[in-house]
Amino acid sequence: DEDLESARRSVRNQFGTVDDLQSTRATWYLGQSTLPELQTPEQASAAIEAVSKERIVEAARTIQPAAVYLLAGEEGKDNG
């Protein structure tokens, strides 16, 4: 719950800075122009708030890794 609230707070802060600079505002609305429905930063923030923890867990369960890597050191070598 704490991680979820921290993530939401971070996104809210990012959306809250959109109007700080004209270039940031232009970038936001340029990105929005590719979507079926335009959202203000405030509307996007409210949409993030509306997503339930259960929905996030459900979405996370559908993620499949594209690759798995194993990093291993060489035995007997000085890795320091």
C-alpha cells in the first residue's frame, strides 16, 4: 500500500509540473493529440487515482518477460 501511494504521489507530481514550462505543456498536448480523447494533466491524475490495487495486481500478472539473463562471475578471478 505504501509503494502504491508513493507511485501515485510521484505521478501526481509529474503531472503537476506540466504547466510549469510552455515547452512541457506543448509536449504534453502533442502526446495527447495521438490519443482518441484529449486529457488534461488533472484528468490524467484523477484517472491514476481511480485505478484499484486489485487492477494493478491483475495487470502485473499478465506481464511476460521477453528475456531472462543470468550474470555470473568467473571463479578464481579477483573481482575486487
